[in-house]
Amino acid sequence: MKEAFKAVKVTDDVYWVGAIDWSVRDFHGYLTSKGTTYNAFLVLADKVTLIDTAKAEFAGEVLARIASVIDPGRIDYIVSNHSEPDHTGCLRAVIDTVKPEKVFASRMGVKALAAHYRLEGVTQVTDGEELSLGNKTLTFFDTQMCHWPDSMVSYLHEDELLFSQDAFGMHLASYERFDDELEQSVMDCESAKYYANILMPFAKSIKKTLGKLTDSHLPVSLIAPDHGPIWRKNPSRILNDYACWAQQARTNKAVVLYDTMWESTELMARAIGEGLWAGGARTKLIPVRGVHRSDVATELLDAGALVIGAPTINGQLYPSLGDVLSYVRGLKPAGLIGAAFGSFGWSGEATKQIAEFFEHVQIEQVTEPLKVKYVPTDEDLRLCYEMGSKIASRLIEKIQAG
Ligand code: FEO
């Protein structure tokens, strides 16, 4: 491996020594259709320091990239910003090779590394603590729940470089290592998808992290996350995106999410969509069959309304909707309005179960659930259209009220 995997220079004294995972397609329920990277960074200070590692199976790749710059045995310190196994799976193997003087992690990180890997002797660092690397200095900031309780970021003063662990990342495998080497539209899509699926439930923690960075008045010229490209052209762009997403600002976009058994619920969805559109809502119909739950989550990042339709099967919500609603429930999208609809043959419990979902995630229901037995009549479809119009007008009113 040693001859094939090389480090990539980030600054004069910092190298990317991570791994590219071209084949991963699932990250705890999130469809990673473009793969990902597990970024690790080597700081060539007086005390040579490795920031984060990678998934277990990439130990050889990480060590080979390090060896393309220095003898791995010269590493003095390892900093673990985040204990999730995609960044620590090969930590034990790296420690065994490198034999560092010290390994650093947050208070919760120390506990997590002990629990996951029975790793003892990790040195705890605290929020705002500085670590001298001799000719360079790192400062650590606690960023709890961004993404796990142990999460922290590390700031390298002399290079104005923020090692941000999961924050500001994206799941995108590429040889391009920097934002200015990739299409902006691709990065916009992938960073939004990443935020929606990984960080949406932690908006408060994101705001706190952004506030901490602002209050520190530290200049940030580069942001080096643990996934995807390094932000060097315009790091403020991703900071601004995060500030906006953490506000959970809603737009006039309405998502109609549905599945259908014999096309009746689909017909209702189309009539509701017409009413929404005519009422001024930017409307998107998502037939859930064939659309991955993580793409639905991305659509909810800026949507203002979520209208859900499902048939009932054996007294239950259609299973495809059950999957997506369970996933979305965990992401806790805030500030949406919604309504339920569906066709049924025998008992029609699905709309009641959708209404319960809305109550659980505190989505304001604009109308009573709309149920149609078997096949919608013209009058039923008129009611669907009216339902769409009513939701659109409430949505516009809400957006205008700010
Ligand atoms: Fe990339 Fe929370 O791990």
C-alpha cells in the first residue's frame, strides 16, 4: 500500500492523510450514493500531531498516506475530535503502529473511546483549552451533539485552520480534496443532504457551535471536516449555510409525500398538488416508492408544508410510509404545517396514524385528515383540490408573518 497512497498538502505544514470510501452506500439509514471520505490530517509541528483517523478497514490506507510524508513513528500526539467508528475504527491499529506520546479527546470522547475500544489512558481536554505543539498551538472547542456527545473541534492558530470533525462535511468520495476543485452545485446538494440527515435534530448545538466560533474572533481561512472536501476558497459559504439551516427557516415549498395501492391515493395526491400550486405553494409530489428516505429528509430542510397520503393495509399505514415517517420523526423537523389524506377499502386507519405522526413531531395540521373510500369521485377530487388550496393559503400566511 505504501507506494500507492499519498498524502495531499493542505498548507505548508498540514497534510490530508485520510481515506476515500468509494463503495459505501449506507450510513445508518442515509443513502450515500456518492460514497464518502474519512478525513485525517497530519500537522507537522515540533510535536507531530495526527487529527482523527478512519474506519477500521482503512488503517492501511491512512498509515500509507502518513508514510508518504514522514515515518509514522514520528507522530507524537493523536487528537480524536469525534469517537464515532468512521473516525476511530482504525485508531487502535494506528496507535499500535505509531506509539504516540499522548492521545487527546473531550471528556465524553475519553469515555466513548474506552467503551468502544477499551482504550485507556486517553488525555481529556476541555472547552477552550490550548495544547502547545511547540511551534504551533491547537485550541479545542466542545461541540457536544454536533454530532455526538463527545464531538469537539480543534483550531490550529498558525494556519488559521479549523478541524471541524463531522460539522461542515458531506458524503462525497472524490480525488478532489478542496472546494475549489469541485462543482459548487454538487457541493451545495451534498452538504444540504448531509446536514438534513445527520445534523437536523441538533440545530441548537449547531447554533451554539457557530456562536462559539464567532465569539472566539479567531480568523478561519480553512475548514477541514472529517468528510468531503476542505473549504479553502470560501469557508464562510458553508458557515452561512449552517447558520441558515440551523434557523430552520421555512419557505413556500410544499412536499406531498405519498404511496398508493390501486392509484386512488395517487389521484388524491395529484389533485391536492394542483390546489397547492394554484394557491401559490412551490409544490413537489414525492411518490415514496423508489425515493430514498434520506432524499425525503433533504427535501424537508426548507419545506414549509408536508402533506402525507397513504392507503391502509390490514389496519396499518402503508409500510413504505412507515419507514420514512419513522426516519423523519428522529430528525425532528421544526416549524412545518401539514395534513393527512388517503384512500381506504375497509377501515382506513392510515390517516389517523399520519395525524399521530404530525402530533408527535409538532407539525400543525391545517385540515382534518381527508379519507376516501375506494376510488375518489369528482366531488372527492374537488375536496382534495380545496385541501391543497387551504394548506397553500395557510403556508403563505405563515411565511409572510415570518
Ligand atoms: Fe462521521 Fe458522526 O461520524
